[in-house]
Amino acid sequence: MDGLKYLNRTVPFQDMMVLYMSLKKFEKVTEVINEMNKRNIRLTCDVYAIWWKSCHPQDRFEFTIDDFIEGSKGVDEGEEAFDQSWLISKGRYGMNHRGVMESMERWNSGGNF
């Protein structure tokens, strides 16, 4: 998925590249939330997905983005949508998939991706 395509729907065009680049420096979910608050931008599923992809361009768990978008429909909170995305991913790929296990370990360790 193209992160900038999602970001374009989330923030004004002139802020798009600045926000995209600034998200790359964060390692924790709380840092992203704080940055969004500073910019008065709600942490939507799209912003969260862009952050994940910008931090992990080589991540084997790339399908997280698709599953996160699907799992977050009708959900406002990023964390709740994230939880729902695991249900979709586990059902599609199974818990023994290496990417599912690695990403779940990172999430369970306090959000350090």
C-alpha cells in the first residue's frame, strides 16, 4: 500500500511530506500519538499504518497494513483497530507465520517496533 495515498486523505496536502518524514523517527506508539496531538491531527488508522510502514520498510509483516485498514473500519482508536487487525491476520496466515509471531512479540513488549 502506498502510505502517501492514505496520508493525503488524512492531512492537508502541504503537510503531507513533512508529516510522513517526521513519523519515520519514532519507535513507539506513544511518540506518534504525541506528535499527532502537537499537530492537532487525530491518530487515524491511516496515519498509524503509514507510521508502521515508514519505520519498517523491509518488515516481513507487510500485510499488517492491509489487515490494519480492514480491521479498523468503524473503529476510532488506533490500538483497538490494531487488535482487530491481528484477528484478521491470524485467520488469514495462522499464528505460526514468522511475521505474525515477530510482530506480536514486539507489540506485547510494550509497543517497541
